[in-house]
Amino acid sequence: MKIIAIDDHSPEYATIVVRDTWNDRAETDLPLLGEHDLEAQPSGTIARAGDGWLQAASRSGLHRVRLEAHDSPPPVDGGWDDVVETPYHSGTGSVVLTTVMSSDRYTDNPLDLGTPGLYRVRVSCRRTQPEIPGFEASEGDLWRLQFWPAALEPPRWLARGRPALQPGGTGWGTCLGLPGQEVLSAVQLASATGEATEDRIAAAYRPWSSGSGGWNSPIDDLSGIAAQLGVPAPATRPDLLPLLAAAGLLVAETAGDVTRYQPAPEPPRAEEVLRLPADQAGLIRRQDDRHRHASFAADLAAVAVWSQDGVVTATPEELADRTLATAEEVRETVRYGVERGLLSIPEDATFAAEPRPPRQHEAGRIVTR
């Protein structure tokens, strides 16, 4: 066994990337395995791989990453939150940890797999528990990528720390904008570390971007929403607290002259509380659909491109076992993938992956290569 261990890897765009080294690559006739061949979420729910590349869904921070080369399948061990096995075609027989934009930081430390050809890689992640529930941990996670030569078999998910489908959005971010999301985050932090009074919420408040204002700075007009909820129109972030409570996003309790807030355990969707314009309601539903299904749709597309002839004939029940999802989640996500042009349903098959449409260049614009 050969091991490359890196204890301080900072991934770009919350994506851990492994690619073939820059040697002369052996050609493959496997279709749709290029890094940009599909209009799919890059990493899927855990990780996705193809011809000379692998992407894993991480988060910000410094992570510990281990790359291992084995001669045969290593034993499956427990203690990992997320585990997926996927084929990987190496045209060089060696790989290197890199970044989305191809950093050369680790180019002098490649992992030798063996001869060019088909491998299988087991991607395992052990996530660091956060100090404050609901927030990211301050320390990074442990990632282990184990490669070994293997015959072609579609990806299989062995463990999930989170469901295959993401939680649906409520639409309030679209309706309330950045200030509303910042105030909700401050309430969550204040309530997790003590009583969330207005003073403690103000102390916990952190702007999410350099262009965002301070706690008492003015916000955009929300008078229309406030009128529907029967509260005064907010002018600053502190004024948002009664509006968020009236919307059902916060629970407010007043004792004496002090009001304390906490996040609602089951907040309603915006369209359940507000009368929204048809175009805004449609936008929220599309955003919710994408948030729930995009990552899992990339998983299903990965199963397709690594299947015989690029076509999946397994039933939703069989796919549920392979992907650690439910048959209904598979059906929902196939529907989403077909609507987005990522998947298609050929005759006598469950689905197939569709290539990314060619980019349409603007008329009159010169394209250089």
C-alpha cells in the first residue's frame, strides 16, 4: 500500500479535487467521462469521478486528506459518515491532489497507482462535529481516497451521514433578502450559546459580505411583506425581529420587559404565509426543486455514465439500494433530471445521461482558443 497524507488542504469552492498527473495520457473510448461533459453538480452528494478526475463535496477550512493505492480492494471499515465507491479511469497511472483551478502545490507528491487503466476508488469522509449545533466545525474533516485496479462497475454508496435529497428551501431568503438571512443566523447563534435577547443577537450578528451593512444600518423596503404580516415596516435589522416572528420563522417569548427569540423548529414556507406574485412563487419553487435534487441528480448521472452503453435499466427499487435513497426519491430526481436536460428516458430503460449542450456564443463576439 502507498499513502500520500496531507493535513492542511484548503479546497477551492468547497470541492476536493484529484486529477491524473500531467504525463502522456492513454486514450479511453468511454463517453461522457470528461470533467465538463455533463451539466451536473460537480461532486454529487459525496463524490463523482470520470476520466482522469475526481471531485468531492467538502466545505471551507483545512482538511486532512489521505490518498492510498492498493493492489486489491481494501477492507470496508466503519466510523465514516459518508462513503461512496466509484470507477476512475487513469490515463497516466498516477494521480495528485489539486484544486478546481489546478493548483500545482502538490505536483511533486503524486500517488503512483500502477499502469494506466480502470480503477475503483472508495471515498470516505469523517466529519468533525461542530462546537455549536447548526454551524460548521472550526476544524476540517478527514478524507480518505483508496484506489485499486478493478473491472467496471457503476458507483455504489455505502454510507450517508445526510439524506440523498437536501432539505427543501422555505423561500424566505428570496423574499427577505440578505438582511433577513443574516438576522436569522444571528438568532441561531445567540440562542445556541445562551438567551437570544436583542442585545445578545446584536452581539452575535456578523455581516455575510463586505457589502452588507451593520446591525443598525438601513435595509431594503419590506413594507409590502410587513403589511401582509400586520407588523410595522422594518427599517433596520433589529426591526426585522418582530417581522420574522410574525412570519413564523422565530418564536418570541416576552417576560417582563425582555423579549427572547429562538428559531422556529418547523418554519413555514413563504408561499404558505404570503401572497406572492406568480413569477416570484414560480422562482421559489424552481430554486427549492434545484436545492433538493441537484446533487442527487448528479449521483444518478454518474451511475448512467459508468453503466453498460451509458443506460440504466435497474428499477427505482434497485437504484434505491445502490444509492442509499428511497425509490420515491429516485423517481423524483429522475423527473428533475429529465426536466433539466441532464437525464433522458430511452425506450426500455430507466434513464440515461445527456451531454452538456454546446455553449452558445454571443453574436458578433470573437471566440479565441
